[in-house]
Amino acid sequence: MESASNRGAGGTPGGVASFLLGVGMTIAGGYLLLSSLRILHGFWGGLFAIGGFNVTGGIIMIPFLIGVGIIFYDRGRWYGWVLAVGSLLALIIGAIASVRFSFAGLSAFEFIVILVLLFGGIGLVLGSLRDSNQNPSMS
């Protein structure tokens, strides 16, 4: 029986060094990927379209204000809450959906290095968690 001190990453006899290298590569690749993204925002033509009609933030505020008025008039009216909460949810979802991502000016080499760091690191981490006795030899 194997002692606990001989176990590596994930409780298996895998390699702790490859696990730590993989974690470092994954963190570096993820950081470089996220730092190269640029976030653009704005409501280009409205939050979303319904039947060819663009729904803007101002249009969504109309049922919200009606719902708030109903709530203040009689807070027990369920449809006031549905109007107010539904309008807020539509506004939040529309704002998030209108965010656009683009890459900063990256060369193909930089992009490939980022992807190799990220996915190579994930592969090292997952490979180090496997039992080394189950790995086929490369002979």
C-alpha cells in the first residue's frame, strides 16, 4: 500500500512539478488573454429588437415607472411587481448583451503563445492528476 507522502497532485502518484507548472501556465495564459481583450459598450440601435422594432433603455423605463407607481399605490398588486422587476431584468440583460469584446492589436505569434500557455497549462494540470501507473509508456 502506498503512503500518503508518496502521493502527488490530486492524491495520485502524478507529478507535483508538472501540476504547479501547469497552474502557472494557465494563470499566465488566462491573464494575458483577458488583458488583451478590449470591452466596447453602447446601445447600438437599442438593447434588443422585437419584430424589427428596436427596444431602447428609455422604452423599458416606461413599464418600470408604471410598475413603481402601482407598487406605491398598492404594494399588494402582483402585476406592479412583475412590471417593475421584469423591466429591470430586461434593462440589465439588454445592457449586458450590448457589450462587445475585441482583441487589442495582437500579432499571430502573441495570440498563439497565449493559447499555448492557456491550453497547455490546462493539459499539464489535468495530466498531472492522472495516476502515473495508468499512463502508457512511450516506447
